[in-house]
Amino acid sequence: MTNVDVHQHLWTPSLAAALRSRRQPPFLDGWTLFLHGEPPYDVPPADHDIARRTELAASDGLGRALVSLSAPIGVEWLPPAQARPLLDAYHDGVAELPEPFGAWAATCVRDVDADATVKDLDRGFVGLQLPANALADAAGYARCAPLLDLLEERDLPLFVHPGPAPGGSDGPGWWSAMVPYVQQMHAAWFAFRAFGRPRHPRLRVCFALLAGLAPLHGERFAARGGGQEEADPGVFVETSSYGPRAVDAIVRALGVDAVVQGSDRPYAEPPRHPGFGLGGAAAYAFRIANPRRLLTGKD
């Protein structure tokens, strides 16, 4: 039995070096990150110290901590010639992380290259992360269909994570996390129902940050002609940045089997109580049983 955190970020030296080699966003100047349409962000170096993070994973009792590329940086949306060196640096770095780390693969969504993703997945990544704003409508699902077909063929899961959120430079520091990220996840949840699931019936998918709480709108969905929400055993949501009230509401909407633990470390902390006040059986489901089904399709 292994406790799993499906959502962490860790910038390896190879990725940091690749970002420092650039002179236009996204790029690093030392440890200051520059993005399009957002204020510079000073990255705490200790957050990405591999030895320290390994110790934190052990103290959290994790048997597996899954790292993903920080999609809000916007690497996936760059032209392929710019995206590829950063993607290679990311994949090379996380492939060499020590236990208990594993990782999600990443890919360019501006111009989809499924063959390149095949080569990345062949290195042993647990599945593929895509930015939510690449899967927000029918056009996005049509563009990304070759990638999702590939995941179905290989019986690997998809992780949907907020993408770039330009335009937050005039707002408070929490603006991007609370407004565009949540909006993206909300749109991605309903886009999957409308366009993703009909085209990809066997795909397992996990939505970050409880899908922006979109599952709580099931009653309105039904009232507006969308039909009753039905349990989908291949759909999961992870818990990063949320607490007992939100998790309890999501369990009421989707059931306990849909929730997996995700922390978004280092940008947020793991919950103090893994069961979110719902008891030991819920903690086991969130940390062990449900992640196992997400990653392997098996109970």
C-alpha cells in the first residue's frame, strides 16, 4: 500500500537552466520568473531543492509524489521550436529524480506532435498533463485528440492543470489562483463532459483543484437541460488548496471514489488531516485506493 500525492511541482536544475537561457517570457533571471502579462515572481530556491523535497515527501508519509510541469508558465503554448528545449529539460530532470518521485509528461499544445509524446511516455512517465485552457471547448478537444487517443491506447491517465493566466499584473497576488485558474478548471470540467468523454470513452482523467468546484453545479446543470450528473468511474478530482468543507461537498456530489490527494507543493501545503474530517476510510480512499485506480485502472 502506497500513499500518493498526484500533484507536486519541482524545478530541476536542467529546467531552471533552460529557463535562464531564454531572453523572453517565460524565463528566469536568477530565481526571478518573468511571464507574459504577470508581475515578476521571486521563486524561493529552497522550494526546488531536491534533497529537501525528498525529506518533505518522507515526512508526509508518501510512497509516491508525482511532479508535473508548472503549466501556468506557458511552456506548452510556445511554438514547437521554443517549447521543445524546455520540455526536454523538464523530462530529463524529472526522470532522474530519486524515490519517491514520479512525474507526468508534458507536451506542446500549440502544434500537437503525438510522435514526440510517444517518445516521452516511453521513458516511464505515469501519464500526460495538459493545460486546462487547451481543453476548454470542442476545438481544443479536436486539436488534442491525437494525444488523448495515445493515452487511451496505452491505458494511461490525463492530468488537467490550469494553464497561463495573463492579465493579473494589476491584481493582488492571489488573483490568478482564485479567478482565471478556477475559471479554466470549471470550463475544462464541462468541456470534458460535452466533448471529451463522448470522443474518448476509456480515458481516465484527473482535474486539478477539485475541477474549480465545477461538480457542485450539478443541480444547475440538470435544471438547464444538461441531464442528471452520472457517476463516471474514470473521472477524478484532486484536492490541492482545498479543505474539509469543499472536499465534503465534492464527495456529496461525486462520491468518495472520485477524490485523490494532491497538494500542489511547494505552492500549497498537504492537508493536516488526509481524510479531511471524513474518517480513516476516506483517507485510505484519497491517498491509496483512488490514486491506484487513476494511475492503473485497477482496484
